[in-house]
Amino acid sequence: MSASRKVLLVTHTRRLEALAAALETCQKLVAAGITPVMSAADHAELLTYANDLPAAHGSGPLPVEIQILDRDCELSELELAMVLGGDGTILKAAEVVREVEVPLMGINLGHVGFLAESERDGLAEAVERVVAKDYVVKERMTLDVRVFVDGSEVYRTWALNEATVEKSERERMLEVVVEVEEHPLSSFGCDGIVISTPTGSTAYAFSAGGPVVWPSVEALLMVPLSAHALFARPLVIKPDAMVAVEVLQRSAGHGVLWCDGRRTWELPPGARVEVVKSAKPVLLARLRNSTFTDRLVQKFSLPVAGWRGSDEVHKAE
């Protein structure tokens, strides 16, 4: 007998819509002979939600077949992770499966949901495609991030979207010097520096005025935040370069490192942050062979009325 297929479910447990979607997904997976896996905390929240539903609701009970991650199931046994929530929940799931090659399939229950592959009304189809293994897996570049103080490494982490060096006190500017390929580029006062992947170009870097970079382009982005300098433009840097930010000793206050808005470390004056492309990508499961252009138009509701396209496009249709 073949081993049971196992799919991890990661959900936004503080949203009733996400819990309802998780319950529905568990039931559909079990009905298809696939074992759902959840963290102990997510399972407890979902069990409470399911038990509180009125009998007339018609949702049915929480399947007993659910396994608990790290108790009943190891990460290495997982085939896929289905993520029910917004981009923040997908980043949370990426942390969980970081050490194994498990692709993430996002079902957007948030706002823009740039990392998600499907919307809530496409949940049933997404489960069907998982059951049929009818999806493709794409790699997304990530960052390795290290912090040094007095020449010694004190912290190491990673990022899928971005690593950001920011001021820790609102009323004080952060004084930094930026380095690319082991050569100083410029020093200035600022609110911070965003070092982003192409995936993160539509996240914090986008809000800071950085360029949108297609995910298939391998590059590092550096976007200053409210910099007081003549040369403080967003930069697109080759992927094998090291980008470093040093908090200058003359800086009036401390800085803080944030990675994907989830992992943080305090940066005293003199601290140095080094960022390079990681050898370990994040895997995303895709259902559709749509282009990144299509995703931009959909997620940002871009106006394309009046477009006719080339003769080749119309022939293809």
C-alpha cells in the first residue's frame, strides 16, 4: 500500500472566513484520500471554530484524520502546503517549510494577495487540482541576511520579500552608509533602506517608490526610505553582488532590521547588515500559466480598456 499523501494547511486563525475555508479544505482533502496536516495551534483554533458551529450550519465536523505537524507528521513527508489567507499568511508558511522543498499554494483571503495563486471562490478548483497533482512549481529567489557588531556575526536570517534597515525612533533619522560589491556607494540620513527580491518589488519596496521587477529576473533591489541625499535613487543590482548597510557611529539612535516584517533584530551604531542572494529558493505552486503582466493587471486593477493586441494575439484566440 502506498503511503498517504499529506498536505499542510496554514491558515489565518483570527479570521472566521479563513477558518471556514480551512474546514472546507480539510473535508475535501479527506474525501479525496489525502491527509490534512496542521500545526497544533492552528488545529486547536479550527477545532474550536468547528465545535462552535450550529448543527444547522451544514459544514460538518472537523475530520479526525487531520495530523499534527511535528507530532504525527514530519516536514519531509509533506507534498504541498495550502495557505489560506493573505500574503502575510504565506510568509508565515514559508517560515515553516523553509528547510524542506515543499511548494506553497496560496488561496487569497486578504486584500491584494500578490503571492496567492487563487481567490476564495476558486478554493474548490484549487483542491481538485491538488488532488490531481495538476499544478506547476516555480522558484522564487530569497535573501540570506547577516548582522555583524564589532566584526562578529550576531544574527543570521533570511527573507522572501525584503530585508529592511529602519530607524527605531520616529523623531530621529538613521545615518547609514551603503555598500555594493564591497565598495562604499553613499552615506546619508534616512528613515531606512529596503533591500528586496523581485518578489518583494510589489511589497514594501513598491510602497517606497521602487521599480516593479518581473519574478523571473534575478536581481537585488535597494530602495532608500525618505533619504536626505542628492543620490538616493532606487537601484537594481546584479544577483551575485553583496549589498551591505552600516549604521554609522554618528547616528543619533539605533536601527532595527526587519525581514519580511516577521523577524527582527536591533542594530546599534556601528552595526553592519550584509545581504546576498540565498542558494535556497522558496517554491510556489501555480495553477495557471498566466504572465506576470496579467497578475499586475488583476491585482492592481490596471485600466486596459481599448487594447486590441497584435494580429498574432487575435489568431491565437
